Amino acid sequence: MRLANPVTYFNPVGDPLPPQVIRAFVDLGDAQRDVPERMMLRVHVAMGDGSPLWTPVEYVGDLTHRMTHMLGWSRYPCDWDGYPYVLEKVSSALRGLRHKYGFERDYRENLKAKAAYLGVPVELHTQRVRKALLEYADAHAQLPVYNRAQWLARQAAVNLGLERFDVAERYLSGLEKMLKTPGSWCEAATEYRLAPNGQPMLYEP
């Protein structure tokens, strides 16, 4: 039995989502594939290959898409909540960010090495990369999110773009806790709150 709205509703395994919630979630997944995805490709071009940030900006930026875009394919959202894909991408990003050598140290050293390889001043190469990253952060910041899992994913991407790597790691660690089991992930990924008019509400921490 659904609770009276507005309430936060944690979706148990096997309980279908309302169509307006599915639509909002799928639209979020589609929106990530628009401007944020294009900005990720610009970051790749600006950095060049070999940067330790190459994979995290792609994987973390993809999270809001993976956890939402397939939800409309089944009555049972736990079949399509992106669990294995989100788990893989969160785990991969955290391995890099937690590397004992120091992610930021490695990143800064790579900027210098890439600038030398390109034959340009390190300040110029750094400026180009930073501009692309800020555009990436801004594009992700515009995405509407409807639960804490989506918010954590979005904020992780935003903070990668702002080069706040320790903050991005904290947000990803929050997702990591939700991903302990497929069931715990389903509850987190399909959480929603409805406004009195029956439409899903944006998430605010």
C-alpha cells in the first residue's frame, strides 16, 4: 500500500513505479546523454589520453544515465536499475581516486607531462583542461535529480569537474554503501517523493 503523499517512498523489490516517476527518471537518463555527455568528450579532447582523470570523468558522468534510462522497460524496476553497471563504474572510479600514490598528485604530474609532450606551456594546457572540466561540471549541475542516489551521482560528477577530487570520492562512497546488495541498490535507486499534485519532487538534501 502506498503512503499518503507527499512522502518519501522506498520501493521494495517487485513493486512497480508510477508512470510519472518512470517518465521523470528516464528523462533524466536521456538528458545525461545530451550536453553532459558532449562536455565529457570535450574534456577527453582537452586532456588527451593517459590522464588518470580520463576514465573517472566518463564513468562518473555516466552514472545518472545508467541508473535510470532503462527503467521504462519493465514493470519491475529492480530488473532495470542499472545495478551491475553502476557498481562497476563506481568501483572503478573509487579505485583511481583512492590510489595510494595520490590521485591529485598523479593528475597534476600528468598535466605537466602532457604539456611537455604537446610542446605548450603547462599553464596553457592546464587552462584548456580546466575550462573543459568547468563546462562538464556545469552541464551535470543542470540535471534534475529525484532521490539521494541520483543526487550523489550528479554531485560526484560536478566535483570531478571542479577538481575537488576528495569531495567527489565522498559522494561516490555514499553510492558504494547503497550498492552493497542488489536489493539495497534497488531501494535507493528507485526512491522517490511525490508532490500533492502527484508529480515526482526534485531531491534536496
